[in-house]
Amino acid sequence: MRKTRKVWIGIGAFVMAGTGAAPMAGASNAKITQPFRPEFTADSTAQRLPSGSFMVAQHAGHDDAAAGGEEGGEMGVAALPPNVAFSVRIALMRGHLFVGNELVEQTQWNAALPHFLHPSEEIYDDLKEQLPDYKVAPFEDRLDKLADVVKAKKGGADYAKARADVDAALSSAEAAIKQRRGNDWASFSVETAVELLRVAGGEYGAAIENGRIAKPVEYQDARGFILTAEKMIEAVAPELEKKDSAALARVRAGFVDLKKAFPQVMPPKAPVTDAAGLLADISKVELASGRLM
């Protein structure tokens, strides 16, 4: 298990990072479009900072093609330890497909399509380099087939079969990393979920412009990632309950607050929660999660 933790501060949230941390003046009125992520890890490529200081880093949204979407830059998924990066990439795919499926169920085929394209366009190229390490068979063809089915608006058996094939491939990858992690699977799942929430914060910030949700895809990405992170926590909840039931209760309460920002899969015109508020809620979940890792 990792002995060091990353601490992420969203503007509008006050989080102690070592000693001497203080809230930022005027933060409550700031316009936020990106998360602020101070890093305090010994096992990532991020710079270690002295106690009481923090680093500002930006998450790249889909508009920043050079940074690679959810992969971010050096402070994104690529900077994580390899096993965490592998797990996060699988979880990102899960999040995209979760929200895409919600839209398919509403026959919102055009809105759903980006979420079936992003796994192969934004994530798979990096993931495939790790597949041999985990003895997982390539599955890009399955991702492409599912995207083609959604593009052609083929529901029913065609969609069900293509989706099941992708789910089987993702489940195989998850089983491989679970086997490798062994007894600390619950802690590792929490760590992956926290990283997923960080990406969600960036996507949500990128969705909001001038007080309205201008980019529905980013809003939906954030929704999918947050709901997937919650599912990951609940999947190991019995073990987490034994470790620290009070911390688990705080994490669950945090997800209740997070989900208020996403009343439905199609976004409202104006955000229910502003970007700073969502980052503050994510920070609370992360702090409580620290006791579960």
C-alpha cells in the first residue's frame, strides 16, 4: 500500500496540506475552469513540495488535443505509477460507456456516440502498451465495433452483443490487476476512484462557460466518472467498513453531494453546482478516502 497521499485543493475548498496552509483570498468569487492539484507523492513524476506549499496544475479537456483528453499532461494519468494508470484508464473507459449507455437507453444516439468513441480515441493507445504486462488480449476491435453499432443507431441485439464483448474485455483487465494487487485490492480501488474523481473535476470545469453548461459531453463525462467511482467504492465497501466505518460514511455522504450536480444525463442549461463547489466536494471525498487506503 502506498504510504504517501496526493492532496488536491479546488478553489473554494480549504484543505490542510502539511502545515501552514491557508485559504486563498477571494477564492469564493473566482471563475474556475480547471482543477488545482497540489501533489505530494513520492512515487509519481510530480515534483515533491515542502510542507505548507502547493503546486497548480491544469487538467486538459477535450479541446486540448495536444494534452490527450483525459490523459492530461505530465500531471495527468501518465504521471501515475503504472499499475494505478492502468486501473484508471480502465475506469475511464467504464465511465464513458456508462454514460453512453444511459444516452442509448434514451435513444439519444448522437449524444451517446462521443462516449463510445473516446475510449479508443483518447485512452486505448496508452492502455495497449500495458496490456502485455497483465496478459490481457488486445480489444481495440471490440471498442471499434461498439462505436460502429452506436454510430449506425443499431439497438437491440446488435448493441447488446457489442456492449457485452467490450464489458468482457474490461472485466478481464480488471481481473488481471486485481490478481496482481492481492490483499490491498480495496485500498487500491479507493485510490483509483479518487484519481477518477480528479479527472471528473476537470471535465466538469471544462463544461461550464459564462455560467452555463456549454459543453454537454464534458458534463456527461464528469457524471460518468463520478458514478463509476462510486460503484468502485461500493464494490469493496464491506472491507472498507471494517477498516474505518466513519470514513466510509463520510465518503458516501460526499458522493451524495457530488451527484447533486448531475440531476440527469442531459445537462441543465445552468449548472446546479458551480465548478468550485464540485471541486470542494471532491476534496472532501478525497480527504475521507485517505483513511481507507
